[in-house]
Amino acid sequence: VNKIESPVVVPKTALEYVEDNISIFIRTNEGFKPVNVQLGKTNDKYVEIISGLVVGQEYVSAGGFTLKAELAKDSLGDGHDH
């Protein structure tokens, strides 16, 4: 049994690649935004976050790809002329 003892550990499902950086979506007053994180130790399900996320901060643990898609759409503008 592997056990990681670290102040900030998240499920691997929380990790997303945003602009070639490993990120986690965090909750802000305006909604959600990606923050770059630095990874530490890992096992098959969890990963240690060395920097970028603080203890107690709310983050998206799964389904961040939906937010990533919204972020990509917003950066391209609404763009559809229907």
C-alpha cells in the first residue's frame, strides 16, 4: 500500500494541461481559473503538489477538461456567426 504524506495531495484527475503547463482549476470569486502547479511524489491515484496550490484552496478534482474547453472557446472569442 502506497501512502503519500504531504500538505497538498490531489487526485490525478484534477490535473489538466493548459497551454503546455500542468494546471489545476481553482475556484475564484469570478468562477474557475487554471493555475500552474509543480508536481512532487505520485502514486497510481494521487499526486503531491509542491507549488501552485495551497492547503484548503478549492479546486476541481475531476472534469476540468470541460472548463479547459470553455477557456479555449473564450480565448478564441465567440467566433460563430450563425
